[in-house]
Amino acid sequence: MPFGRAAFALSLAALAVATVRCDNTTCVDRNPDVGVLCLPTTIQPDQTTVIEVREACGICSTPPQCETRLVDGEVRVDLHAQFCNDGSTTCDTILCLQRKTRCTLPSLPVGDWPLVLPGLQFRVMRVRDGGLSSCQLPSP
């Protein structure tokens, strides 16, 4: 009996490995540039702030996701998307995609902070009492 169970478990494992080998899906990470963003004139200190960004001219990929981090006194924004060959994302490839996504900026004390965006873009965030904690882009 134990030998039969072991043989059965090995055959299931082999089947699982064979299934993985037959999967030809590949995905390529891409980092779209920011085309437009909303940025309040002043930002409320000591709390996170949510802004919206629109990709410059994206290709058919998963919707962009935003990642922000504070590095060496700069707030850096990165957009991430994936282009996969499995047909899971369908787009009109003739159009220049300009999808919006939300970015949560870290909590910052009062001061002026550089905001570094993809595509070598820079802005200055003015963090002051009475500032806003969010903004939205108008619909295109």
C-alpha cells in the first residue's frame, strides 16, 4: 500500500510539472511615464496624500499601478504595468492609452519636498498646514 500511494503522488507531481512546462505565457514588466498629474498647491502635513496620475501614452498592458517611496529626501513615484502574451488584456492598439491611477504619497512634515516622476519629471510639493490630502484629475 505505501508503495502505491508513493507512486500515485509521484505521478501527480509529474503531471503538475508537465502542466507548468506547457504554459507559454510570458509577461514583461514596463514602467510607463506620467503624462499628467493632479498635485494640490499645498499638501496637509503629517498624513498620507492621494493624488491621481495619467500615463503618458501607454501600450496595451495591465492597468498601471503606482508605487511611491521616500528616498534621500525625495518622494519618488513609479508606475508599473505588465504586457503579457496570453491575451488576458485586450486594447485598441491604435489608441494612445492614457489610463489614470491613484498614488498614495507618504506622510511628510512641513516643508518643500521634491516629487520625482517617471520620464525625468520633477515637481515641488509644498507641505503646509491647511493643505489638501487628495486631488483628482478631470475626465478626459
